[in-house]
Amino acid sequence: MQDEIVEPGVDLLESMRSVGYSLDAALADLIDNSITADAKTIDIDADVVDGSFVAILDDGTGMSPTRAREALRLAGSVDSRSTADLGRFGLGLKTASLSQARCLTVVTKSDGVTTALRWDIDHVRESRQWSLLVLSEPEIQGLPLVSALQSQQSGTLVVWEYLDLLIGDAADRGAFLRERVLDAAGALALVFHRFLAGPGRIVIRVNGAKLSPIDPFVTSNTRTQISPTDELTIAGEKVSVTAYTLPHPSGMTPAERARTDLSTGMREAQGFYIYRNQRLISRGNWFGLASRSELTKQTRIQVDLPNTVDSLWQLDIKKSRAEPPASFKAHLKRIIDPLLDKGRRVHTYRGRKTSEAEIVRGWNKLDVRGNVQYVVNEDHPLLVLLKSRIGEEERDLLESVIGLLSDTYPTHDLYAEMAASKVAGVALPDIDGARVKLQLLQDAGMLGTSAEEATARLVEIEPFNAVPDLLELIRAVMMESPDATES
């Protein structure tokens, strides 16, 4: 048997572009390299006027001339890596960049030496050679952000030009690139949120705007429920699992409710969030261990992996997908079942401050021959007040209206809409409406003279149980009443 060397044709470079990177995944791959190089600041600059380039600059350690050439070699790295390394196959710089642009230029500075190299697909095709261009000092002067790199002690600049796959045939190239980069910025704020917050945080700027971390677990909200972390072992390596039950939208701030993943997209965002060295690589997937449900959409589970279990988790080249091994799924299943029950309770109980049995609700849930039916609660204090203020004829009419509302409650339609994730959930507290209702109770003498005692009673009655700062609102209503004095 003889060996025969078959060298790949230069058209392989064109074929490498079809890996399927999105813009945010491609940028994330370059940011991985920057973080591994100990960068503290990363700038992404896109030409949103003409759409001619995207540049990424970091202040990391940079590369020597030899290391820079190795980084641009069209082959994966099989060398041992640091456990903090965010890389995967050693292909990210090339495949990520060429998936967006026809020309990749790398300028790197280390120990006072600047190295500039370029892969130009058109040059390779014309020369029919695996020809890596080496740029001189004058040839790099017109590159974006190069002056910023030269003012640093060290760092690396990556420039994409001829953005054929990124922009395509868009009529307004600059406007199209602006939108793409804006979308990518939001994705990067999520993928690297743990690097953007906390001790040792890094700074990522996109066209000068600093990214703020997007925490999928909303840990800054005191109503988020955090379960104890489970430490599991896979292939001799530690994997940690932490579950979060997010608050109902009524318990979120306006800024939180403005996020798609915490409002209309919450159902799709439930599930596992897989992190590799604190970098998010996969999100919103139950891996067949559970189904997406309206009642479990509050549940998100953080799984932290080291980079030493990549092959077991089937991590792809783009670091955008991971699949847990079968042996590990059994451990996850044991963990998630009780957590899903907790998520269902958050949705079902609507974040009430007291137990279900203690709440006086606007609607009562009845079990009629094994079927659930909702009827208006005629013992609700507001209805009792209304009945006391109207005559016999009006009360008969009111009873007919209450019966109509109970008989026509759209249970089946509501279920279908919830299954399709078209129902945002329980209405957020209406402060003005609550004030009007409180004023009616005050005028009827039903609040009493103590705001504290009134609060203790009303916190167990819908809709007052969902009103934030109910005590202060009751005090204000009492102060507005000329006949009321608070003890």
C-alpha cells in the first residue's frame, strides 16, 4: 500500500463559507478569541453608511508573527487548551469571518511587533494558490480602527471587507448593515452577559455604544426564585445545574416587561441555558425531557460546563448548539420535574402574596362533573357593596348579568390562545382602577379607620392583592376623604 498526497483545491476556501453562521454567532466567535487573550475592552465598528466593512478590535495580549500565521492556517487546532479557553476547533477566526466577507485582514500587536496578514478569496482564486497576503506598515494605515490598535500596548484587529454574504444584494447597504448589527448587539449582550457583569467584567462596544448585560434569569428581581445548585459529574468533570423560576409579569419592572423573552416570547425562552466557561452556547431547549408549556414558561435552568466535555455534549463548530449525553439526561430529568411544578404554581397562582385558599377572587373555579368551570364570585366585597346600593329590580338585572358572564366564560378559547402563546397573562395592576375601587369602599365605610387593618384584609382580595404598595395607596385614599381619620 502506498501513500498518495492529495492536496485540497483552492475552491475549498469558498466551500468553507457555507457553515451557516449568523452575524451574531460569527462575532461571538471572535469575541471568544478576545476574551481568551485576556482582553478587557472589545470594540465592534461597522460601516453603517456604505456597508463596506466590519472591524473588531481588542486590547488583549496580541499575537507574535508565528502565532498569527498559525491562527490563520486553514486547519483546526488539536493542541491542548487552557480550561478557560473559549475556542473549540481552532477554526473560528477563519470560518466565522469568511462566512460573512470575502476578505479577512488580521492586524495584531505583541511585544512592540505588529503583524498584518490577509486572506482574500478573490486573490486565492486568481492565483490558484493558498496565498496568504502579508501587509506592510503603509498598507494597513487605511484600515478602520488601526490607529487605535497602534496606540495600544497590545491587541488584535480583525477587519471584514466585501461583505457579500452578510449584506447580499440589499439596496441600501449601510441601512441594512445597521439593522443587522443592532440585532447582533442584543444577541451578544445575552451570550456574554456573565462577562459583562460582576467582578472582572469586560466592556463590549458596538459602534461606540456600550452593551448592557441581558440576564435571562432576571436575578436582579427579588421575586425570581433561585433553587440550590446541583453539582453533577460527567466524564470525571464537574457540571453545575441551577434552576430559576421567573416572576409573573405583574412582578416585573417596565424595563423587564419590555424584553421579548420576558413577555410575548417567554414561552419559547423556557428550558435549559447551556454555558461553556460562562459563555452561553444554547438556550430555550428542553432536549426532549419536557415540552414547552404555557404553565412552565417561567422555568429556566442554567447548566455550566467546562470546555473539557465538548465532545460528549456534541458542541458544534459555531458553538451555538449542544446536546447532553444520554447518561446525563437522566440526572437532568430528576432535577427538572419538581422545578416544573414550581413554575406551574407561579403561573397558576399568579404570584399572589397569600395562599390560594385565603384569596377572595373575582372568579370561582368549580369542578362540574370532572370539568373546570369559572363563575363570578357573588360574595366579592365590591359586588356585595353594589347589591346594597341598588333596588330589587336592579338586583334582578344584576343577577342576570352575573349569570351571563359565568355561562359565557370563554374557557375553550382561552385555553387555545394560551397554548398558542397569544395570551400575555394576567393584566398588570391598574393603580388608577384600584384607587377608584378603594374610594368606593371608603365612601361606604368598608375600609374602616386603620389603613393597616384595611390592607391586611384587602391583600387577600382580588384585584387588590396584586397592587404594589397597597398600604400607601389606602393611606392616600383615606387622606383624600374629609370624613376619614386614621387611627
